[in-house]
Amino acid sequence: MPNIENTPSLVHLRAMSGYKIVVAALFGAAIWLIRLLIRERSPKLDFPVMGSASDSEFSQAVLKGFEKANSPFIIPANPQLVILPMSMYMESKAHPAADVSAETNERFMGHWTRVQNTEIYSAIRQDLSKNLNIVLPLIQDETKYAFKELNIQSEWTSVNINSAMLRMIALISGRVFVGSPLSRSEEWLDASINYTRALSKVQDDYLGLGPVLSNIAAPFLSSYIPDAHKTATRVGEDQMIVSAAMAILDLASRPQYIGELREEVETVVAEEGEQNEDGNIYLGKAAFAKMKKLDSFIKESQRFNSLAFVTPAYKLLSNATFSNGIKLPKGTRITFPHQGLASENNLEAGNAGPDVFDGFRYARLRELPGLESKHQAASTGLNQIQMCPRSKDNLTFGHGPHACPGRFFAIYEVKNLLVELLLHFDFRLAGTGDDRGQEAIRPANVAHKISNMPNPGAILEVRVRRA
Ligand SMILES: *[C@@H]1O[C@H](CO)[C@@H](O)[C@H](O)[C@H]1NC(C)=O
Ligand SMILES: *[C@@H]1O[C@H](CO)[C@@H](O)[C@H](O)[C@H]1NC(C)=O
Ligand SMILES: *[C@@H]1O[C@H](CO)[C@@H](O)[C@H](O)[C@H]1NC(C)=O
């Protein structure tokens, strides 16, 4: 049996049988061999290279490049990435040669997985942001249902955070996008969860294969992705799951934040909560806007745990010359140093330095005159890059929900999960025991090449809240 690990034929080997396995094995072996022979030809460039192609992950390489020079550098990922200084961000985004959607399509093999479906984005824009008063109760109702499904008792119950988030976000997003009862059917959930997994697998395989081979492999991979779920929303969903899991891990490993966050949420519920016909209390847009500490905590969690060390790449569709004289040839994949950006931070308001997790740093910044509505999780800088790569808007506050509807939706889902968790449950990291005196060790994130994931083995212990 040839070594066909990491080849696309294994994506769903378990779901195959008989001759299909043989075909898959042959196909995999062929791909593996060709991969040894062909490397994608990236344009030859005269910029310093940070890190080496064999690095398992590039966070340090990106950081080094970011700190070293305010000029372009290369990360030897496959395909190769050119990291530009932030001073070129606005110009690059607006540059006619830079095609973010072409790059996203290619990365997710949009042609096959239909990720490029921009109608989905306009649907999100119209249906979600404009109808937040309808969407928010749906999110809240389904979040309650998703917690109920976990069947948490009065004694500590162990929950794998990643698996739980995968299912809970599938339930919540499904409720909004397809409605219940379909969204709660095992068939839908199964397909939906499989698809989220398959999509990230497709992306990994692509990154390992290069564009030529990916094109050959795409139809093959595509046959394992259920048709009904090939939409752009799924890409956002992946980020939501990761953001939610990261935030919960940060909170469970820093229990000193729990009391203050609970207090904020309870105050807001008392002031803004509205009782629906079903007897449950619902929170509207204004209520979420008042939870400044929670918003700050989520934003800090995102700053501290980049979902990716670089921003989503754009591909140059033709040669490009920038106003600072830098010339880049057609085919170059350009991106920005997310990892570096995350290490810079506003120190106003007596905030801690960038290496410190400071959950309320953004809430304190918002207390400064004139900054009341800046520094929100869904509105500015880093987060916009992270959650909203396609937006051509400026990296400044003030574009409102229309700048990136998906990002607003994602933040509401994550916030609501935390609100529910804080209000109704006690939680701690597994192994913490009853001694809450010492901080629990947060299971390390797992970095791979340019991406960063929460530890897949992270276990949370949860029980119905006692006090
Ligand atoms: C989801 O994946 C599991 C395990 O790989 C498989 O048994 C199941 O049939 C898949 N479901 C769908 C709807 O594709
Ligand atoms: C693009 O730039 C390369 C050199 O970087 C050059 O050889 C090529 O002719 C240019 N193409 C066009 C269309 O200008
Ligand atoms: C973005 O910023 C540039 C320069 O600061 C400005 O000229 C442009 O109008 C801005 N675009 C939007 C959409 O605000």
C-alpha cells in the first residue's frame, strides 16, 4: 500500500467501499507521485524569505518578517505568499489587479464547491442585518435548544468544546438559514457538520497540492461534499466555530473574568430583556450593544488567538505597480501580517502590552471620549480582516452592518452562546477540580502552516449554575 496519507482520496475513505477504495488508492498514489515531481511555479521574487517550507507553522516567521522590515517578505507556504506592509493595505485592496474572490474561489475550489456564490452574501445582507429583530430571537431560541440538547445536569458533565461548537453552530445557523424542523433533523445536521469538516479538508488538500493538481483532484473531492450545503455561508461558519471555541477556552482558563461578565450580562438582561409569548426572555440589538465587556472579551480572544497568521490572500490577476514603487508580477499571492498586527496594540487607557491577555482592554478604550463606539468586536480593524476578507471597505469604523453582514451575524452567534453559558451554567476546564484558586492551563492551540485552531481535545466541564 503506497503512502497516500494527506491525499484527497482519503477524505472520506470510510464512507467508500469496494472498487471505490481501489480507485481512490490508485488515484491517491498517482497524486502523491505527481506531487513529488511538480511544484507549483510561483513568480520569482527578490524579497527576503522568512521561515522554511518545511516549517510546520509560520507564526514566528510572520512575526519576524513583520518586526524586521516595513517591506514585503515571502512566506514559503504552498502556494507561496508575499506579505506586504500594512501601509499598502488600502491600496492593495482597491488595486484593480488584486482579486480577492478569485483567490478565495481557488482556495476553496469554488468552481466545485460553489463557495463563490455571492448571492448568499446579498441574502445575508438583506435577510439578516435588515431583519435583525427577527434573526436575533431565532439565534437565542436555538442557542437555548442547543444547550438543552447537551443535557447538562446539576453535576459536572464533560463536553468536548470543538465537537459541541460544531453541532451547536450547525443548529443555530441552520435555524436561521433553513428553519426548523429541517434544521434540527439528524440528516441535515449530519450533512451540515460533515460539510464544514469537508470544506476545511478541501482547503488543506488544496494547500498541499498546488493549483494544477487541485484542479484534477477537485471533482473527486467534490463528490464527498453534499450538494445542499455548498454555500459561502459555510466558510463563515467555520470561523464562527473556531471563534466561539477560542472565547470559551479563554474564559474557562481565566475564571477571574466570569464574575464581572456575568454581572454585566445580568444587568443588561434586567434592563433590556423582553419576555416573548413563550415566556423566555429575549435580547434585542440594543441589549447586545450594552454588553461592552463581553464584546471586549471576544475581541481580545480573537486578537490573542489569530484564526490565521496572515490575512486572506488576494491573487494578482495582472502585473501590478504600487505607489511606493513596489512591482509585483501576475500570479503573486499577496497578504498581510495578521500575526504582526495582533501583536501591536493601543496602550491608551492604561492597557496592558500586546503579550498580555487583557479581556477588558477594548472596553476601557471605549470609555475614552470620542471612542464610545469604536473598538467593537464586529466593527474594526483586525476583526474585519479576519471575519470579512471580501469587504472592500476601509479598515475604519463606521460602515455599519452593510460593510460585512456575515461578520455581524457571526458575532451575535458567538455572543449569544457566551450569554447563555454565563447565565445558566457553571463551567471549568477539565482537570481544574474544585480548587478555583489557581488558573487552569488552557489547552494549547494547534497551529498548522498559516492557520491556528483550538485544541481538538479540549474538554470543558459544565453543570447547571448553582449560585
Ligand atoms: C457524515 O460522515 C459520516 C462519517 O464519515 C458518515 O457515516 C455519514 O454518512 C455522513 N453523512 C452525510 C449526510 O454525508
Ligand atoms: C509582467 O512582468 C514580467 C516581469 O516581472 C514581465 O516579464 C512581463 O512581460 C510583464 N507582463 C506584462 C503583461 O506587462
Ligand atoms: C477609504 O479611504 C480613502 C483614503 O483614506 C478614501 O479616499 C476613501 O474615500 C475611503 N473609502 C471609503 C469607502 O470610505
